[in-house]
Amino acid sequence: MHSLAVAEQDAPRATRRVVRDSEYPWGNTTMMNLYSGTTDPFSHRCRIVLFEKGMDFQVIDVDLFNKPEDIAVINPYNRVPVLVDRDLVLYESNIINEYIDERFPHPQLMPPDPIMRARARQLLHTFELELFSHIDVLEKNPKGADKERAHVRDQLTQLAPMFTKQKFLLGDEFSMLDVAIAPLLWRLDHYGIELPRSAAPLMKYAERIFSRQGFIDAMTPSEKVMRR
Ligand SMILES: N[C@@H](CCC(=O)N[C@@H](CS)C(=O)NCC(=O)O)C(=O)O
């Protein structure tokens, strides 16, 4: 047991090359390429999964304020994230993440049991409707987004009591649901969302995610400075 732990520690870190805009759009044809917005919460989700898995991949930084035209070629909706894995091109962060999770099953982020997996997908969908549908306004029109801020605050506050009983959203294991919500929790200050005191257990939970090596490694320099 002991020697295994040492061997894992000493193992060389996987290739996680970040391609800057100057090299764009030449992805690596032998490994997964993620076209990722440097400040985009949806791309952030996919980076977290890639880094949690610890396999080889390439992140291609996309500046959304100066978006290369090629994104529209690989994604008809002209948005990031986009994953290119040889002939496969995927968009939509949750779809990308489920694919990565199935290609590289360790550590597994979706529950193995079909019923729990269905519940997880249902909750991922609820997150999109109740929380992430407001991201566009919070990103693009922060001054006119008070209604959205209040809605997100109230939804998150309702989640808080569950973290007095469990470590993560699906129990005591980190899962895809935690991945999905983490970029929003990281951006609360950035979006000007203030949670009430009753949400303290939620913020403790958030800190648990923020201290994970995969989460730390997944952040871009612009994301690192979003939170003090
Ligand atoms: N539902 C999509 C949302 C992706 C999305 O909205 N991406 C935004 C960045 S926040 C984007 O690329 N927008 C294009 C632009 O800003 O030009 C997902 O989960 O991947």
C-alpha cells in the first residue's frame, strides 16, 4: 500500500499543455483538445474534469473578447467550450464532461448506478435552468442584473442546509454535480452575489472544492484573480 502511494506521488504529471492564442488553432491530433474560454464558467467546468482525471490533454485558450472565427466552424452555436477528440467534436459543457468521464473512468464522476445517474442528470438540468441560465446576463450586463443576482442567491441559499449533513452534493464523494456548480461558487464575488449567513455551510462546501488540486490546476490566471 505504502509503496503504491509513493509511486503515484512520484509519477510524472500528465501533459497539460496550454496553447496560447498565437498557436491557435492547431490542436494536437493525438490527444483531446479543449477550446476553452479563459474566463468562461462553462469552459471552467470542462477544465476541472480534465484536471481531475489526470490524463493527457491540451487546453486551447480562447479569448472571448477577441474570439477567433474558427470557433464558428467547429461549433454552429459559436460558443465555447468545444472538445475535439480526433473525429469527434462536442459542445455543451455537461455533454463534454460526460464523454470525458466515460472515456477515462477513474475517478468516476457520474454515479455508477443508473437510478442515481438519472437523478444526477436531472439535477444538472435543474442547475442549468435555475442558476446557469442567468450567467449570460451576469457576464454581459452586470448593472442590470439585480433580479438574476437575487434569484441565484436564493437558490444557492436553499441548498446550504444539506452541507451540514454531507460533504458534497451527492453525498460524501466529489461528483459531476460539484464540478457543474463550482465555477459559479468561485465567481460569487465577481458577479456581486452576496449570500446570507444561513448559507455558511454552502461556503464551507465551496472551500472544500476550491482546495482540490484538480480545481486549482484547472484555473486560468484570469480566473485565479476573480476571488480574493
Ligand atoms: N450551455 C453552454 C453554454 C456555453 C456558453 O454560453 N458559452 C459562452 C461563454 S459564457 C460563449 O462562448 N459565448 C460566445 C461569445 O461570448 O461570443 C455550455 O454549457 O457549454
